[in-house]
Amino acid sequence: MKLYLVPTPIGNLKDMTYRGVEVLKEVDVILAEDTRTSGKLLQHYGIATQMLSYHMHNEHKISDHIVKRIQAGETMALITDAGSPGISDPGFLLTRKLLENGVEVESLPGATAFVPALTVSGMPCDKFVFEGFLPVKKGRQKRLEFLKEETRTIVFYESPHKLLRTLADFKLHYGEERQVSISREITKMYEEHFRGTVTEAITHFELKKPRGEFVVVLEGFS
């Protein structure tokens, strides 16, 4: 009667932990963000456990049902397409409901995209702020302005088609000389890291079309 939060590789399949594989083999059900994506991972590691689709579009509808099943004695694991559940991915809602109902939740350590991007950025990482994805429309400018005098290193996630817009917003709110480190395809064959000023980053990605998912590490205000 427990839920395990199990991180999955963000690119390189070798980053799956022994313990993670063991847990996925032993639980009764695996809750997967995308069963097709997770199916490839499970096949690679010879995991035959039944999967149930659990994602941002159905979590409000089925989370209570899952809580009841676990309370009835089932043990489940939650995985997402990549990285640690709950970090800009489904996981928080179910975890909170289970804890409110006295059900144990155990989180395994493992792959998370922002950690390697932060530690190779060359920026202070003893104190940092994780912002995840900025709002697309409502509240975006207010959030950017709120962070204007944040002295700690700030970490964002960004998609390729919004990267240049985000960099332009950084230039507007934080100035063209603010340092930034931008990582893509972490742990994959074409892993890349750009480091420079916001203006230099804009020039770089105007010439080189952004591809893949990005972690953007922004220097804090000083």
C-alpha cells in the first residue's frame, strides 16, 4: 500500500537506476504519463508490469480512484516521459492526495534535467531558484518583473519555439549583459551548452534554430 515516484532517463537509457528497475518490476501497476513512450523503456529493461495512463489531462479525474486502489492494498509507481515525477510533470496532485489520506509515498533519486544544467553553468549553485516554465500569456510579464531583483541563480525550462521570445524578455527586463547558460539534449548524443550574455544568446539562436528541450540558467541580480 504505497506509491513510488520513480525518475526515468532524460535521454540516455543507462541513467535508469538499478533500484528504479527493481521497483517497476515489483509494483502492481505503473502509472505512466505516456504509455507508448514508457513502453519503450519498460521493454528495454524487461519490465512486464501493467501500465495505466496518468497525465495532466486526466489526473484530476482519476486521482481519487487511484487513491482508493492503493488504500485497498495495491502498490503503484508513477513515472513520467522523462525525469523526476512532480518536477514540471504530473505527480504533485496525487502525492498530496495520498498524504492527506495517510498513504505512504516514497520518492527515488534519479535523473532530473535542471541539475546537470545548473552544475555545468559556471554560475553559483549553492543557492538557486527553480522557476520551471514561465507562464505563456497571463501573468508572464508580472512574473518576469517579480524576478528582476532575484539575487540567486534562476533556472527555467523552455521549449524550442519559445526560447527566443524568452531571451528577448530577459533582455527587456534584466538587461542585455546578464549572463545566461542554455543547455539542450542533456545526456543525449547532441548535448550542447551555450554560455554568454543574453544578447549573445539571442544572436546565437537566431543563427542556429533552437531544437530539443532547453534548460535556461540565468545569472542572479547583483
